[in-house]
Amino acid sequence: MTIVRKPTAEGIARPVLAALIGIALLAAVAGGLQRTGMSLGTSSPAGAALAQHAALMLSGLLGTVIAVERAVAVKRRWAFVAPWASALGSAALLVGLPAAGAWAGALAAAVFVGASVIVLARQVALHSVVLLLGAVAWLVGNLLFALGVHAPLILPWWFAFIVLTIAAERLEMARLMRHHPAVQVALMAILVAVLAGAAGTGRWPTLAGALFGGGLSALALWLLAFDVARRTVRSHGLSRYMAISLLAGYVWLAVAGLAWVGTAFGCPGRDWALHALGLGFIFSMVMGHAPVILPAVARTRLVFGIWFYAPLLLLHASLLVRLPGSLIDPSWRALGAMLNAAAMGLFVLTLLASVLARRDAKRG
């Protein structure tokens, strides 16, 4: 006799949220390609929303994913309002409801701040403080977006949110290496510079840009000097893959910081600043951490193998085509962007295939 189990609310909600995250990723990638010259149509509300490439990628996609992770960590039902509000806000942008989408994002960030306060209350530690500062940066960025502030004033806040979240995670891991207290003091000074740069962008753009970019490059040097990845890169399997992803990302973070400083003083290089940071650093971190975070958050398992290096190598190769390559031939920028998209698509397929491989192995 076959027992038919009724789907639970949670069982229905999880794939719906995953679908909304996937839609945000596709729309963000499409918007990025459109910005490099590919015509994807802008007459419809969805087409117009593709112009919100940064909002969809940084807040709608990455913000939602990080909010899911934080909600799972605090184990409070209300904390899941954050990823749902963020995901639905992205959907609202895509159906032509920009105000509703923006304010949903602000609600998401406000709830996320509350979840981050819970994290700090449970473990009063420096990395928990940095997590909370990152959450506040997301809230400030989303409030500015909802109020219709010009995009260049919002981007540093969104980037600060993700950079501080990553820095907090690496700071927590750095405790394993028992560094001198001055090392933590130096990191906090760097992160304060990043936040000060974000806060001062509107009033003192040159100084703020130099602070923000200088903070990014200093953070890269700190991570290259003190992160545990320096040791784990000599290990094997998943640990080595993660370390390679992290160390490669830190190099791009240094490049992004230098480019950000250059643009603050009027030098061309905005594409370098934004995408060395957004793709070279942030997505390299995503690729490195996903094989560990996905099983914990999605309550599934995957099979790790050497095939995970394929999207990682394609990501960094595509950035070399897009950024240094565009100095040789400007058309390489669009080619690099298409390869960026291919790398992200290949990574998603790699994750799905690895999950399915694990399920097949379990059945066998």
C-alpha cells in the first residue's frame, strides 16, 4: 500500500522562494548583459526593470540568500519575513511596481537587522558586531533606494553590506589562527573606513570614494595576510577548493579597491570597480561557500568533485576577458559579460547536478 503524503506549507514555500531567487538571478544577469550593449527590450515593465541590475543582483538576489541563511541560523519564524519580503520585492520590480518593490526591500532589511541583533545577543563577539553593521548597511541602502536616491549613492551601502558580511564570516574563522589583538583592531579600522566611505559619498565624493576604495584594498591585504585560507589551500578536496575561491576573490577585491579610488579622482574604470568587486570578489565567495552553505540552509546534500572548478575558472577567466581584455579591444567587454553569465549559469547547473547525484547515490 502506497502512502501519499500531503505537501506541507514549508515543503511548498521552499521551492517557491527558490524560484523567486532564480528569477532574480536571471533578471539581474539579463540586466547586466543589457548594460554591455545587448538589446533585450525595454518597452515592457519587466524590460524596464532590467535597468535595476544592481538592485536585483545585490539586494534582491544576494540579500535574499544571505537573509535565508540568517533566518535559518536564528531559528525564529519572523526572521523569514526578511528573505520573503526581499524576494517578493524583486518580483514587484519585475512586474512594474517599483515603489512596492523598493519598500518591500526596506522591510526585508529592517527584519534582517532584528535577526542580526539576535545573533549578537546570543554571541557577543566582534564578528557578530560586524554582521550587525553589515545588516544596517543593507537597511540604509534599501531605504535610500525606496526614497529614490541616485544609484551612485546607494551602491556603496549595498556593497558594504555584502563585504562586511563576508568579513564577519572570515573574522570568525580567523579566530582559529589566534592572531594578536592588533590584527582585529586593524580589521575594524578598515571596515570603519569602508562604512565612512559609503556614508560620505553624497557630500564628499572624492574623499569618500578614496576611503571606500582604500578600505576595500586594505581589506584584501588583511585577508591575504591573515585568513585561514592561506593554510587550507594546502589541503585537499572541498577545503582546497574553498581556499582557492577565497584567495582568488581577495586579489579581485584589491583590484576593485584600486579602481574605486581611481574613479573617485576622475579616472575611467567604473566597470573595473563594480565588477572586480561584484563578480571577482563577491561571486568568487559565493562559489567557494555554496557547497557548505547550501546543504545547511536547504537541508539537502551534494556530491563535491573536481567539476566545481569549471565554473570557478570560467568566472575568473571571463573577468580577465572583460576587464584587461577591454583595454585591448572594447568589444571584449561584452564578450566577457556573456562569459560572466555563462559562469554563473554553469555554477547553478553544477550545484543542481551535485544534489541530484547525491540523491541517486543514496537511492542506490
